[in-house]
Amino acid sequence: TSGYSSRKQSSNHNTILVNGMGQMAPGRPEGGVWTQPATGDHDMTQMAVITAFKDAGDVMVVEGEAAGSYLANRTRPALDRFRRMLVWVKGSYILILDDIRAPQEAEITWLVQGPKLTEVDATTGKYRLSKGDANCGFRFLPSQPMAQEIAESTADTKGKSLGWQQLQASATTASLGVVSIYDPWHVPELDVKVQRDGPDGATITVSAK
């Protein structure tokens, strides 16, 4: 967006919160002007890392690990894992897979936002992001029930709210998987099915007309 946020915080972005708080570096509470440098001898290069990358032309896959950005404090545990994989299939769909784990139960809030967010069918996790004449439908499939609410995003430009809408999906858990699929190319009858194969695996099937 144009301008700069006056209050840099994870709730401004398409990421997750743990007990209402987002990513932070040691000695740098969330919501300040700067997130770096960390205090002490903490290695900020371990806060978020790329774990896998594959460019196959019409299909591109990138995976990252950001548990190191979710530190423990008096009100939340540190995450053991926040692995996000993004699969981009040219002219077809974008698939995002999230694997979130904590050593004990915490409130995990999953966020996605845009200038306008419309509920299509919350019972099946279907929503639509739009800006002017452009729109992108998406479907959100968590591994367990989550409370879902459309609220105003905290995203700002130089202290002025952007007025964006944000899906806030929350559950209290120690382990959460989220599959979300995005349809910017308006593929007819694009759908996704998830078959859980135990705590560490799943079969994900994408289909279209």
C-alpha cells in the first residue's frame, strides 16, 4: 500500500496471531515503529526461513517456517511450528497450506484480508475478496471448527485506517492445519477436498470443471 504503517503489527497482514499477538523480535514488542534489530545476541535470521522451493514452470512451490517469530511471553507459549506452503499453478489456482503447532493450547487466529470481503457460505468456508471490479473467491478449510468473523483490519497508512475487511478465524488448540485455495482466474467449479491422514499428513485433491 502507499505510505507506511504507524503501528507495525501482524494483525495488519495475512498471517496468524497467538493469544491475540503476532510476530516479534526479542526486546521489540509488537506494534512499535521498528521490528529490528533484536536485543542481545539473538539471531534474527532464524525468525523466518525458506525451507523448500521448486520452480517447475507452470507450477511453483515455496515453503517457509516462521515459528521463530512467535516468541513466548507471559501470556502465550512460543510456537513449535508455523510452516506455510504456497503452491501457485499458472492460470488455475493458488493453494496455501498451514501447519501450526504449540507446546500447549493457545488461541490461534488465522487472518486474510482485502479492501472488501464477502461471505459466500461460511458453513463451507467460502468467501470472496474484491477491490473495484476485480475479485477473487477463496475457500478456507481448517482441521477443526473455528469461530469466523468478518471485522475491520488494523492495517493503516501513516496512521489512517485503510478500512479493509478481514476474516478472523479462531480456535483454542495446540495443533491446527489450514488449507485455503484462491481462484483469481475464475476457474469453473474449482473445488478442494482434504482427507486427513493422521496428525502429520493429509491428501489434498483439487478439481475443476
